[in-house]
Amino acid sequence: MKVTEFDKRKEFETKAEPLLQELLKVCKFYEIPLFITVCLKSEPEKTWYYNHHVSTVINHQKLFDDQIKKHILVADGFDVIQPGTYVEMNCEDLADEESISQEK
């Protein structure tokens, strides 16, 4: 797959970020949960993102299906595993890691 290369950091800073800051102010003021990801730059070996959120936790809100919390986890590098999917683990590897951490 050929990766599309671009660098939109300057355009984001000058055009989009001021608008985004206004949106964030409104969402914070009215306690509207929000999650946003903007791709700023793309190269064959790396992609840069800007992530921001107005958390349900800060506003003491509980949602039936908190998609924002899930999006934040993905943005932080967690992999999505389909419900009902089984993950294979080698317990011997876990035992080796445990013994290594106990040695430290």
C-alpha cells in the first residue's frame, strides 16, 4: 500500500485550531462530551495526530455506551478486539516475564 504523504501542521495551526478551540470552549461550558482526532502529517513510516477530548469523567457523566472512552483508548495505542474473539496466550511466556520482573 502506498501511503499518502502530506504535512498540514501549518494549515491546522492557522485555520483549524482556532475554530477547534472555540468548539472545545463551548463543549466544556455546556458539558458536552467530545472526542476529536486530526491527522496533521503523514509519511511512509509515521503519522502525526492531534487528539483532544472533553471527558465524561471530568463532568461526572455516565453514558450507557461511552464511545468516547473507547476512542481515547484506541488513540492511546490499545488494539480493538472484536467481542467474542479469543486471544491466544502462552502461559510459559507469562511465567518467564514474571520471573524476570521479580529478579529486578
